[in-house]
Amino acid sequence: MAIEIEHKFLLMSELWRNEVSHSKKIKQGYLSSAPTSSIRVRTDDHKAWLNIKSATIGNQRAEYEYEIPLKDAYEILASLCKKPLIEKTRHYVPQGKHTWEIDEFEGDNDGLIVAEIELTDSNEAFFKPDWLGPEVTHDLRYYNNNLSLHPYKEWS
């Protein structure tokens, strides 16, 4: 089984922007969000994937990902996925042996910025830069499938 080990954080400042190595546009949509799993299609500037994740709360979840033709992904996003789609720019910030992925959301989630780090072991130590804010790994509101159902613009 493929396991994703990830921590999510809000940000305290914009200082991370000075450390970005590269960025890419991402668009993703959900075909299904059930109590046990979510199924999504994601595109970036050049590729597309079908992704299945367990709906486990916390920093460890089952995840399966398969590359699919980009043309198919565009059609699925346009015709089969729930709206609104998740649109974001992902910025990559190297820090030691890890790379932070900072998602700057657009569209209905404009204004939300979340930093994520993926680990190989749930007990793995990682450097927390000064620009990191509070951890939101266990807060369901910040999961992308929930952002598609309850966009950031609707939060009070």
C-alpha cells in the first residue's frame, strides 16, 4: 500500500517567497468524496494524474496515483468533476533534505496559502522555518477535497 505522510501549516510571513526554487500551476477536481476516500484528477503545466486517497484524518493516509493523458484530464475536469475546481500555484521551497510545497490558492479559495511537507517516516524530524505558522494537519477544513465543497471565501 502506498502511504502519504504529510504535515500542513499556515504561514506567518511572506519570507518564504525569497526561497522559492520554482512554481507551477495546478488545477484539480473531485470525482468523489466519500467517508472512506476521495478520487481526484489533477493537472499541472504538462502532466495529469488520477489520485485516490483514503479519507483518514492526520498526517498519514493511503494514496494511489496514476498518470493519465492530459487531454482526458481536461475533459474530466470540465465535465465530470464537482465544482468549484481547486486552482492553485504550487511553490517549491528547498530546506535541507526536504522541499516545502506551498500552495497559493486562487478562485473560490483565493487568499488561502498552505505549506506542506512530505516525509518518508511518521517520526522523521524536519526543519521548521521561521515563516511557518500553526499546524493544521488535523483540521479538515484545509484538506483540498473539503476546500472544493466549502471554499475559503465562504468561511466566516
